[in-house]
Amino acid sequence: MTKRVKLKDIAEALGISITTVSRALNNKSDINQATRRKILEMASEMDYKPNNLAISLRKNKSAQVIGVVLPIINHYFFSTVLKGIMTRAHLHNYMVLVGESLHVLQKEKQILEEFVDYGVSGILIAPCLGSNFEQNLLPIIHRRIPTVVMDRMYENYNGNFVLTNDYKGAFDAVEHLIKNGYTKIAHLSSLDAHSVGAERRKGYLDALKKNEITPNPDYLKQLDLKEEVKSIRAAYFATESLFKLDNPPDAIFTVTDEIALGVYQYAQENNINIPNDLGIVGFSNAMISKYISPQLTTVEQNGILMGETAYDFFHQALHSNGHLFQKTFDSNLIVRESSIPK
Amino acid sequence: MTKRVKLKDIAEALGISITTVSRALNNKSDINQATRRKILEMASEMDYKPNNLAISLRKNKSAQVIGVVLPIINHYFFSTVLKGIMTRAHLHNYMVLVGESLHVLQKEKQILEEFVDYGVSGILIAPCLGSNFEQNLLPIIHRRIPTVVMDRMYENYNGNFVLTNDYKGAFDAVEHLIKNGYTKIAHLSSLDAHSVGAERRKGYLDALKKNEITPNPDYLKQLDLKEEVKSIRAAYFATESLFKLDNPPDAIFTVTDEIALGVYQYAQENNINIPNDLGIVGFSNAMISKYISPQLTTVEQNGILMGETAYDFFHQALHSNGHLFQKTFDSNLIVRESSIPK
DNA sequence: AATATTTCCGAAAACGTTTTCGGAAATATT
DNA sequence: AATATTTCCGAAAACGTTTTCGGAAATATT
């Protein structure tokens, strides 16, 4: 391995001081143009690459790195958010560290601490289910590390965030089903710890009430969403139990598109025709939703935009003093085949 | 912001030297047990966190960071590989930087350079389509940075890699179709630049030949896979053109599961029954393949395992001197509904 | 009791940069 | 021609650690 060249090597090669070399490479004033040119030439000839560690240490600021914490990495929505973050970060020459909490509180905390110890300039986090604000995030905010919360909300949180209007999205979805003639609308929801799920559940209930439909408690099923495959399986069985009711539903609003897959599976196996026997609306416009049959009506959640905005908020927060950046995106319904009028 | 505590603060608080504090925290010898205890107590009381930048600089080794370069981040297989990498990296206290090349050669090069400049300890890369080994990867290998190539292969590359046996996977898939009575087997393949696609195409052709079926050139379609949505659309039209042939195929082997989605879509819209009119086998066992209807027969590609192995290879390469680590995983066929016997 | 060994600690240098301060040389101003 | 100003450069300190070297104090060995 050829030793990495440093300022000293360039300085010695040209018989000048390290200070001057540094000045030339950093486009500082106080330097003769001819000297600068010589230095730049020599630097490129020797293939000089600055040592970012030393620079960061000296400047007392971390490198251009942000940390992104996601519950699950191989998940369509989250990886799309990550994509959005990365495109913007790349533009600003920031690098992106990624951590996967797997919806485990302790792991989330550990990742955050590692990121902070490492010296990231900012944290972008989609909190895990049941994430504890005081325990996991507050210490970081106290350190004045710009932080943006994505996708889901903490109670009483007042910092930067980027959210989807889950309530309204769900409300619109259910009202769409009602307008299309469905009346017995079930909902496959999440457990309570899930703020996103809670919001969507509220939207569901309020849409029913506004349209003078009394919510049927039998129609509301709460599933554990921590693991995708298991949750789809759970959705399958939840659908089964719905159809064992004396008065089964004629439509289901699912808290995510993935959950809708479980419903599709049960319907397929039991000759329940979608949408004639059962209307379905999902949430998030996952890649699959357009390719399953019949195509799934869903509430769009723009992951790219959310990621891009999250990065931009971080970047603005870094350069503004304590100002808050908050955005709730409206989500719009994408009407497809799974919910056509009865 | 409370100033970050450093060794000096602990030293002053206890009236001892920085050297001793450092020794205590690093579990070095040459220190009195009582002193060590006092120091550890004080350190935890003052909430001391070591400055990794300084440590790395002093030790003259980069931080515990690896760089992962993927063509597309919100893609099921690649994000699953990333997951595998991350679980192993986390175990060894390595952090993971991620970059997305978007199948753009220049961008891939830029990401690699950024990673190297940044001082990563290793590079794990799934090369983009048409990636140039000499141009993009060789400079890094010359710097003796442990590198593992994942999923696809460079010509004449002789370094660490983790691959799937694409040839055999494809061969098995096509032979499975033949055994199940399909004889007019088409293949939706990739463009030539795609080594994975090329291997699978060879497997397809050889399986036909071995079973004394003359490959029909009309049955081989090559698609651009750079963008998922576009490629699915292209698959749709390729299927259309296949069915406009005088003698349309009775089965299609698709280079990926995603490409199969385009076939499903065309079949659905044109009342072509899968598998009765058209058998289908995909490749990679994407999440969707189990949830579309009928369930897709596919060749499993274990992304988690590939990612884990890639990390392990990096780790071993870091500690061994120039030894090569290479593995080609056998891929096994998962038989589902889309290819049942005629 | 003298000497040898061990235990424990600190001063200082070093990793590769940036930045402050000061000053010599060149140039501009009287 | 004397002085003021500007241009350009270098020495040294600093960022927060680790490590080398040396040595004082305590303990063990004769």
C-alpha cells in the first residue's frame, strides 16, 4: 500500500509550509496565485485526498454525515423514504448512515447512541412501534443535534417532523367506500402503540359516524404489524373471523397495503370476489398494489417526497437557530379496481 | 448545549493525568485497580463519550464503517441484502454507509470515491448494470481496501464475491417447466450488459438444448431493467408481442419476479389463464411472489444470507492477508401455482 | 540493610488538519 | 526618500485521543 499523501508531503515536495498548502487547497485568501496553482497541481499529481477525520477533529464539527433510523429496511415504504433522503443528501455531499431498529426499543436506542457517539450532524428517524420519546430521542435533542421525525408521531413532541395526514387519508378512504355503496365496512387496524394506526383508525371511525353508520365493534380487528410476513398471515385469519360473523362485512379498509394482501389471499381461497363481494381499500400505495389483481385502491403516501423533505428540514435546521420545521402531507386516494361502485 | 466531556475534564475532576484516564477507560494494564474504579465511576457520572474522530486519527485507522453501494435502494432484493449486511455489521459494531448508484456508472464511481475519501474500512458493492471494473473498482482495490462484490460479476474479476448460481437456477427453472409438460417456453431476459441476466439466459438456453428443444429466437425478449416500473411495463408489451406470434408460447421464464408482474398484468387483461394457458416461473422469490394470484413459482435468492456472507467476507478479508473469499450460493426452486403440470 | 523488581503514573509526542498571530517583503502613498 | 499599506507566508497551537518512555514509589529479594 502506498502511504496516503498528506499536506506535509506536498509541502516538502514544494519546499513550502504546511500552512500555505492548506490555504491553497481550501481556497483561502492570503496566498499568491502562482503558489496556489503550483500547489493544486502537485496535489492532484500526488493524488492527495484530505483526511476527513483530522478535518472534523480540528474544525470541531462532525463530518458530513447524517444517521437514518428505520424500523425495517427491506420494506417498500421505508426504503423509498430512504431513497428520498439519499438523493437530497447526495446533492449536498452528505453521507448517509443507516440503522434498522426492527421495532425493538432497545435497539433503536443503541443505534441512536452509536450515531451520536460517531458524531453525525443530524438524525432522521422513523420511530419504531412503541418508541419512547423521552428515553430514546430526548437525549439527542438535548445535545442539539438536528433531528427530524418521520412518518409517525410522538405524543407531546414538538420538534421537526414530516408526516402523512393519516387521519384524513383514512377518512377519505372510508368515505369513498361509503359513496360507492358499501355499508358494512370493517377495518384491519394496528395495535394501540402505533400512532399511525391510531390516526387511521380514528379516520375510519369518524367517516362512519359522519355518514351515520354506527361502528360495529366486531368489524374492528387490531393486528401486530411488527413483522410483515406474520402480519399478513394475521390479516388472513382476521378476514376469516370476519367472514365467520353472522353478518360479515362487504368491505374492508386495511391499515396498510401489505395487510390487504392477507385479505386478498383469504378471498382468493374462499371464492370471495373482490370487489363484488368485498370492496377493499389499502394505505400507502406500495409497489404491489398496482400489480395484484384486482388492482388495489389505496391512499397514496409519497415516500420519496417525505424523505426529501425530511432531509431538507434537517439541512435547514442545521443552519437556522432553533426554528422548527414541520409538515403534514395530504395524502390522496388512488382509486383502482378493488372498490368499484356496487 | 452542555460541552461534551473529554478525558481532560475527567482528569481534572480527579486531579490525575489524561494518560491515566485513557488507560482506565481502555482497560490497559499499568494502572491501580482503585484508580481505575474511580475513573470509571467519574466517567459514567459525567456521561463521557469517547470522540471517535480523535481515536481514529490517533490510531491511524478509519472508524468502524463500511460502505455499501447498491443500484436501487427501494428494491426488495437489494434492500434485503442490505438488511443482511446490517445485522452482521451491527454485531461487530460497524456502521453502514449506503449509496445508491441508480445504475449510473458515473454516480457509482462518485459514491465509491466519496466512501474511500471518507475512510471506510471496506466496500460492499452490487455493481450497477454495465459497471466498469477497471474504472470504478480497481482503484479501490489498489488502495487495499477490502472489497466484496455482490450479486453480479465482473469479467476477469478475481477478488472477493458472493453470488447466486444464476445459471443453475435458470436451468432448473426451465427444466421444471419442461418436466411439467410445457414445451414452448419463452424467456423475458435482460440486455446484454447485465451479467446476471446473461447467466440466466444461458441457463434457459442450455436447459432447452439438453431437453432437445430448439430455442426459438422469437421467444427471447431482452428488456432494459434499469427502472423497475418501466421494465414491468416493457414486460407487458413483450408479452403482448409474444402472443401476437403465429405460434405463441405456453410458458414464460422471466429474469426476475418483477418482470413476471408485467406478464401477469397482460394475462389478466387478456383472459389468458395462468397456469393453464401460460405457465410462469420467475427469479428471486420477491415478497410479492407469494401474494400474487396465482402464486408465482420462482427461484429463491436468499438476500439475507448473501448480505450476511458479504459482510463476513469483508470482515475476514480485513484480518487475513490477501486471502480471497468467494462463494456462489445454489439457488433452489420454489414451486407454486403458476407452473403446475399441464 | 542494600539491591532488584514490580507497580503505577505522568510528560510529551503524535495522528493530519485549520487557524491565529506575527512579521518580512513587496508595493503604494505621501 | 521616507512612511504606510498590502501581500504573502510560516511557526505554533489546537482539536481529543493513544502510546512511548522514563522514573518515582512501593514491594520483593538477597
